[in-house]
Amino acid sequence: MSQTYTEKEIYGDALSTAKATTNNYNTFSNECAHEDVRNTMLHILAEEHDIQDDIFHMMSERGYYPTPAAESKKVEETKQRYSACCCK
């Protein structure tokens, strides 16, 4: 008996896989002793983030990953809070 997966399940699996992949490449790049290998890992990591972003947007466009709009005030407060901790 074969099981048929829905489009939503397939996209969800792809997104989970992309998230795990970026986590792995992030760890690999942090643990590289050789600069050229590290740069290669960082390049692949950036490409994987792009793939993850593409999958997220495909899911969002199809209504599989609803994200409510954020209030402008909350967005600005969050930007200020995190920019202050990163730019010291």
C-alpha cells in the first residue's frame, strides 16, 4: 500500500531539511581550522539559507506557513533592541 503525501507535507519536509542543513553547515564553518575550508563552508551556508528562504516563501504564498503582519511599532522596537546589543 503506497502513501501519498500532500504538497503541504512535502514542502514542510523540505523546509525542515533546509533548516537542519543550515544548522549543520553553521557548525561545520565554526569548527574549521583551515581558512579556505571555512570560507567554502560559509559560501555553502549562504546558498543553503537562500534555499531555505525560497522554500519558506513558496509555503507562505500557498498559505502553508501563515505569518501575521507585525505591527510597525514592534518591528522598530525589536530592531532597536537587537542593534544596540550587536553594535557596541
